[in-house]
Amino acid sequence: MVVGVLVQISNKSVDRIFDYVVPNELLKDIRLGIRVEVPFGRQTLEGFVLEIKDSSNFDKLKSIISIRDLDIVLNSELLELGKKIQQQTLSPLICCYQVMLPKALKAKRGRNIGIKFDTYYKLSSVLLDDYKFNESQKKIIERCKSNGAVLRKELMDISASSLKTLVKKNILVEEVREHYRVLYDYKQEAKRELTSEQSGVVKEVLEGEFYPVYLLYGVTGSGKTEVYMELIDEALKKGKSSIVLVPEISLTPQMVERFQKRFGDKIAALHSALSDGEKYDEWRRIARGEASIVIGARSAIFAPLTNIGIIIIDEEHSDSYKQNDSNPRYNAKDVAILRGKYHNCSVVMGSATPSLEAMARAKKGVYKLLLLPHRVNGRSLPDVLIVDMNDSIKTSKYHFSDTLVNSMREVLDKDEQVILFLNRRGYSSFITCKNCGYTFKCPNCDISLTYHKSSQTLRCHYCGYGTKVYNTCPECKEKSISDLGVGTEKIEEELENIFPDTRVLRMDYDTTSRKGMHEKMITAFKNHEYDILLGTQIVAKGLDFPNVTLVGVINADVGLNIPDFRSSENTFSLLSQVAGRSGRSKKTGRVVIQTFNPDHYAIEYTKKHDYLGFYQQEMMIRKCLKYPPFYYLCYLRISGVNSQYIEKEAQKIKRALERNLLSTIILGPSPCTVFKINKIYRYGIILKYKKEDQLMSVIEKISNHYIGNQQIKLDIDFNPSQIY
Ligand code: ADP
Ligand code: ZN
């Protein structure tokens, strides 16, 4: 017997299947999708068995060395899925499989994570009457009689020597069981009666015409989660499993708890706070069918469930579903649709601010649109106040307007709580005039220019346009140009000065990275140990604090000035989410948004809670500028240590693209926003296309041309969520 093995190194030049002979003693255990060890050059590598066949076209085959695990790691659905993802993303096949697996199953480097075991004892079939037992031996036997198998530790606590004797006499036999590191403490709760709007939506999915994808557009607090749970319950009743994807940031203990209360230990939660060992345990519970509802961030879409009945994608608009920093650059939403097709089940995507792409598809009838237009408790959305910082900046020495300070005072005096949000999304510095709010924009692209500190220039990273940084504002002629970068720490300092006696809790990536901190902070704020919660996106989503009646946004413009064609969309959806944190229970809520661009449409539509208005305006702009959803994008990033060489090759690539792709718009090459990272220079080329049959094969050819060339790296990103 011969097997085709894909080895676990992500090197494109060896990303293909190599044949090996199976020695006789391993024949009985060989199956598709298991991991084996093989000789590879002078090394021993781990790989996946992708083919089983009688013979090979090559002679002088080497033999596989051993089988790593007897369980199938990749089932036939996932094996096929990996190939599809490879075709869609043009990344090495091995990466497409590795992304599906917990770290513990990827090729071992350094620490190896094993399965943990517990030892249990139970009574054997030896007749007990023949023996005389002492007291502790009797106790042990009684315990085993009433409990079946008992943990070794418990019996040791009764008497170690008695346990030893009983085992020696074959009265007790050992049983080794796998130990799962994650323990769930669940108190199940009865489900809520659905509102008529909610049950209408559920009915449509269950009984209406079948659609592969539903888009559930429901305002914040409209009860989308309750709808998801009902659909999962229905799947469960039919013996089917489910996947629920949420952005990592909203995968809070609060969220997981809600699902556990309804479904108990049928839930497996995959989130980044788990250790590698814990993730591995959860993965095995899923693979064995012991957990049939998986809730997790992006990569949970690869959960090894069989017989899936429904796939839920919450906060559908979130860019966290796209992997953009490494291969495969896949979107979990696309993978969800592929898995839905395989299992013949629907994908339900929900959001209070659907992505333009999803809404456009829903309007065209590709997706079925479902609506939840009202909050569950009949409460209205909070009032939103826009504060023009162009006036305030001249009088205040802090980043707080009088309006915000006064609103905060009012709320704090009533012993209610405040959430302060600082939109620090993104990494790029931008330059603005402190006097008039002017920002520098690209004349060709209608996108803010990015400040390159090293060269003191402003650049457009879409088309390559560049200009020097001025000290004087071209608009108001004042010398007030400054690098605007306010951090949470700075704001915290200011709060100490303005509100010396209030208790401020700062929550951002720096303060929550330690395990368990996130949860602790949320609980502390909920228990009113703090008055003000100050944070980044971490505070924007999913949280539910009944005592919060004011949400303040320090600077809404940070997001708007990120040089990305989605900056308005992201700002609108983020601000709407943050606004949704205010006034969620009986007390009426209010939102104060500080901005230098009070007339910007993203801000105006946020104020009006008008998603559809925003959608229409943004669609017009996208159409004019030829961006998604009217065009598809592909981003090519060319990087290497020698900037001249890289630029030259980037130009060559551009010419090759131009020769071969006749209906594609090609922009660049231009330096990436972060031009140099770790002494590596980066150039980007953007492709915009509607239909281009040759696209994949042309890009693949170009990519293959550079295989083995150590001087240059080519990253390919289809439908990028970010261009950086
Ligand atoms: P969304 O996910 O749309 O933001 P949630 O599902 O979180 O909304 O619901 C908002 C609040 O309303 C939650 O506190 C939830 O427990 C409550 N809720 C949802 N549906 C119902 C219902 N049918 N009856 C009573 N309360 C509900
Ligand atoms: Zn430009």
C-alpha cells in the first residue's frame, strides 16, 4: 500500500503530496486524514495522509515511520474543504489544514501538548464473599459500588494501602479516562417566550422557502441572540449540531454564560483565553460528538462537527472574520457558506449594522433578509448628542468638551455609570490641523493621507501619491498642524484632574491581556466598584450594564481618518454599537460624541440611528469610486529587505498583470502604510475587478515564478478586510 502525505512545513516549494510505502505492521491503522511521521530529506517530519492507493508513479519510495494518532484528525469534509480554501486563497494547502486544527495537533516545535489522563477504579467481577475486609477497604468498596468508577485521588484519601491491596487482589480494576481541562459550571435556565417579531423570524427560517444564507438585520437589543438560540434548539431536536461565530472581542464570559444556561454542557467554547491544552480538549470533545454546539471566534468555523444543522454568524459586519495576517487569508463567512452547502443547512448572519456587501446581497435576493426593527423591551434607542470639537479645542486644555463634562457630572451625581470610548482602531498616525480640523486627503482617491514619520511625508497608499508635511494648514493658514494620537493613558490622566474623586477603570489590550482580567474587570464594573469605564473597542460590543446611562466618545474622527475605503462604514457601525451600550434597561440613556467632523455623514446617520440612510449614501460613494460591493478587490503585497529590488519587481508584476488582465483596474505599486517592518520593505498593488476569468491563473503564475526566491515574498489577499 502507498499513501500520499502532505508534510507540515509551510514552504511553497514542498507544498505537494509525497508518496510513501506503508510497512505491514501499520497497514491496519492507515486511514485518510490521520497524522504520520515520515522521513523527509535528512529530517523526520509530520504530515497528513491525503491519499491511499495501490501503487505510485515514483519508484524507490521511503516508508512512513509511525502513526501519530489513531483518531482521524481531518475528516473527509474538512479534507475537501481545505482544497477549496486553497483554490480560493491561493495559499499553501498545508496552511489550509493547519488553520483548522488546534495548536496541539500542528507540527510540534518545542513544547508538546499531550492529552491528560485520570485514573479511576471500579469493582471487578471477583466475588467479594471470599475475603475479609478491614474498615477502610469496606469504605472503598462501598464507594465504588454506589458510584461505579471512582477517581484514584478520592480512594487514596480513604486509604492508600487498602487501595493497593484491593488492586493487588484484583477486586478493583483500573480504568484510565481522558481528562478534560475545561470545566463547565452550568445552571440551566428555562427559555424565554419569544416576542412575535422574534418568532416571525424563527418561523421564516424553519418553515419558509430554504435559503443558503439569511441576513438578520436587527437593532441593538432587539433579541437576535434569543433567535439564534431558538434556531440551535430546533437543530438539536433534530439531532443536529451547530456553530456560532462571534468576534473574539464579544466572546465574553457574559456571552458564553448565556448559551451555557440554555444548553448546558452541549456547548464547547473556543476562545483565546483558553490554554493550548484546553483548546485541544475542547476540540476532542467536539470531534467525538460530546459537544454539539460550538461557540467561538473565526477559526471555530472549522470545528470538526458532523451533521451540522445551522451556522450562526453574529456581528456579521465584523472584520475579525477575515484572517489577514497570515495564510490562508480566508473569510470565515465564505467557509461557513461552503460548510452549509456540504451539510445542506442554512447560514444565519446577524447584525445591527450589516456590512454593505451583505446588505447589497440581501437586497438583490441572494440572501434572505430578516428584520427585527424594535428593541425587545419596547425601549427606544438612546439620544445622541454631537459635539463640535472645533470650538471646544480652543478653550479647553483637555480632550473633554464642556458638554461631555457636564453630562458626566449629571450622571455621576445620580450614582449612575459612564462608559468612555476612545476609538483607537488602527495603527497609522494621521495629521490634522488643531485649529480647523483640516486633514490631508489624496486628490485621486478621497482617502486620508498617511503620515510617514521616517520620511516626513504624507502618502496615499492606494495610488502612491505623496506630498511633504507642512507646518502651516493649507485651509486656515495657522501653524497648528499636529500629529493627533490620543491614547487611553492620556485620557485617564485627564480624568484624574477633572474628576478627582471618581473611580476610573481603564480597559484596553494592555490592561486585559492577563488571563482572567477581562472577566474580573467586567464584573467589578457591573458591581459598581467603578464609576467610569474607559476603553477601546473592548468596551464597544456585547456588554450589557443596566446602570450605564451615558456613553461618551472622546474622538470619533480617529476611525474616519484611517486611510481605508471602509473607514466611514467602520466608524458608523462602531459608533452605533457603542451607542447601543447606553440605556439598556429602565433608565433612559444618552450618548455624547465628540468630533471635528460634525457634518460627516457617518456621524449624522449615527445620530439619527439611520442604518438604511447610511447604507444608501455609502453605496453611492462606493459605486463612484469603484469599490466593493460593486467591485471585488485583491491586494498583492510584495516585500523584501532590498527596497530597490522589491520596487523593481513590483513594477514587473504590475506590467505582467496589465498585459494579462484586460478588464481589471490596477493601482500601484505604492509603499504600504507601514513601509518597513523589521527591515523588510513592502509595496502593495491593488486589483479591482468585476469578472476576470484569468485572474486566478495569472496571479498563481506570478506567485509560482517567485517560489524559491529568498529575496522577495508575495502575499495574496482576496477581498482584504484591511489594506496595510
Ligand atoms: P441583541 O443580540 O439583538 O443585541 P439580545 O438577544 O442581547 O439582543 O437581547 C437584548 C436583551 O433582551 C437581553 O437582555 C435579553 O435577555 C432580552 N430578551 C431578548 N429576547 C427576549 C424575550 N423574548 N423576552 C424577554 N427578554 C428578552
Ligand atoms: Zn491616492
